[in-house]
Amino acid sequence: MKKLSAALLFTLLTTGCGTLSSYNVDPDDSQTLRYVASHDLQFEVDSLATPLIENKVTPGLVVGILLPDGDPQFYSYGVADKITQARMNPDTVFHVGSISKVFLGLIAAKLVDDGVLSWDTTLAKALPDVTLSDDAKTITLEQLATNTSGLPRQPYRFKTMLYFTEYLFTGNNFYRNYDMQYIFNYLEKFRAPKEKAEYSNIGYGLLGYIIEKITEKSLDSLLGEIILQSLYLTRTGYRLEEMPDITNKASGYAGDQPKFIRRGQPVPDWSMTEAMKGSASMYSSARDLLTLAKAYIDEPLNLKTAINDTLYVRLPRPREAYAIAWTADSFNGYEIYYMTGVIAGYTSFIGINKKHSHAVVVLQNSFNWSANIGYQLLVRLADAREIEENGVSASFDAE
């Protein structure tokens, strides 16, 4: 019982994920109706972002918004670094944690489209030299990409618990012992749970490793060839030191986590192992992420099939259905797709609404479980468009 309780506590407190974050929408239509009447987007963003700065929830944040009839718009608040007092801007680079999975999912889907990969490939076929349990052998690449393999968020091991306890007091990376051999050892004895839909950081780490193995290319190269060059992203990559102008980077600060570091104190960046690269290693900026979101709406020809593949919902549910990397909320005849990253001293959100051609990106340099501002803006914009077009609200009851 003590071991189970410790494992549960670890799961509830662990970071670098996208599905533990909390979301709320406006309690009534007053904010939406205000926006419909004024179309003052600056006011709407200010009303949500300014309190986060004034209440010291985060030292700074950047909000990027894409509307169907205009260019991307950015709103910057606070500082990227409390010592230098450098101001936030759309090109400030953040560690974006699990938003890395959106990039890896698109890379994988493009390789499937090109015939290099198959979603049906099992671990037994992809890893013939690795000793796997019977349950692990049948896991497919599609299950890894949709978080339906049954693999846990991360394996519960004694060393990981020790590192996590250290993290609570220091902010140090508790994934630092996760190398591929560690994951292989886990797969040797893996037994699938009855409910296989579980968000898995190691699942995406494993997917990245297999992609590199099959293509004989690094994720860095594939990222450049498939996404960065195609979309002209200049401040996105797995390795911070290889990106231009790394002086324009946000420093990370404690927020809701680590528990025993006072909010607003600096915490160290995490250097992820190669085994966790595809899952949580990415750095990016608000401008680059909004450009990526725009591609999901515009569907450029070379990525069209792959983009639609990543958004196809494999596991329908009343809420939070799983697609490739994205989570989909279905309501009122359309879907909002989103992903959150919370890692070290950073919180990130990317969301898209294809029906209304809206996208929102929010980057904070503090760890906060609630990434509510991005989700709230996306739903408010959707509600406003529905009222303008149909005279009715698209609001829904969110958990």
C-alpha cells in the first residue's frame, strides 16, 4: 500500500506532460458578447494575461493569436529574465516540453505518408534485437503516437523517486536516468493494463528512437527536412546551442512546482537524455509555434496528408479524445485541438480551431499547472464567431 501511495503521489506531481493541466472556460457569455461588440482583442488578452503578471504567477508570458482575416498578432508581458530585465517578445525562446510531441507526431505522419514508416509496425518488428514481454511485442507505432499503448507516463522506479524527491527541493531534472536501456529493461517485463489510454512520455521517447533507427537519420535532421525548412521556422530545435540568437531566451522560474522552492525563484533548465528527445526536448518561440499552428489550418500541400493524419481521432470519447500528439475536445459540431507542455520553469500551450481558422499560443516562463489563458481565448473566439454567424453561443460545459 505504501508503494502504491508513493507511485500515485509521484504521478500526480510529475512534470513534463500535457494532460494534467487544468482548463476552464468563461462562466457565462458576458466576455464573449463584449468581444463581439468591440472586437478589441488587445483588451481581451490583457484581461487574462495582466493578472498573471500582477499576481506574480509568472514573470512573463507571450500570447500569439491567429485570426482568419489577419496576420498573426502577438502580445508580450513582463520579463524574460528577472536579473537582466529583458522584455518578452514573439521571438523569445522557451523550453516547450511536451509540445515536442506535436513536432514528432507530424514527423512520424509525414514518414508514414512517404511510405517510410507504417503505423501498424509493432515493437517486435521495429526492435528485433530487444527482449520484449508478450504485451510489449504487440504495441504499434500508432499506439505510441496516440498514447494508447498502455505504457505509463514514466516507469515507477526507486531511483526515479529519489530523483523526484531531489527535484522538489532543487528543480533538477528527475528524468536524467532515462536512457534507452532503462526503457528496454522496463519493456522486458511490461504488462499492459486493461485501460490502455494513458499519456506516456516514455512512449514518445520510444517512438523517436524507433524513427531514428528506421530512417538512419537523427530527429534533428528529420525536424529540419520535414518541418523547419518547409515552414521557415528559425527559432525551433532540440538543441538550444545550435539555434540563432540564443541570448533571446526566457529563464525559467518556479511556480506550482517544485513544491519546496518559493514561487518566482529561478530553477535550472532540464537537459533531456536522447531517450526523451522526441518527448520533451524542444525549444521554440511564440512566432514559430503560431506558424506551425497556421500550417495546421492552411494545410500546405507537402504536409496536407500528414497534418490530417495527426488530427484524425483514433479513440473517440465524450471529451479529450486522442489523436496523434494532439488532444481533441469535440463540441457543437467542431473540435478544438490542443497540447500543453509543463517542464522545469516553463508552461506552454498551443491550440487550433480549424472550423473558424483560429489558433492560440501562450508561453510562460514559470511552471504552472493551469494553462487556462490559451484555452479560454480559443473558446471565447469560437463562441464569438458562432454568435456572429448564427446568433447562438458555442459554449459548452467543461470539466
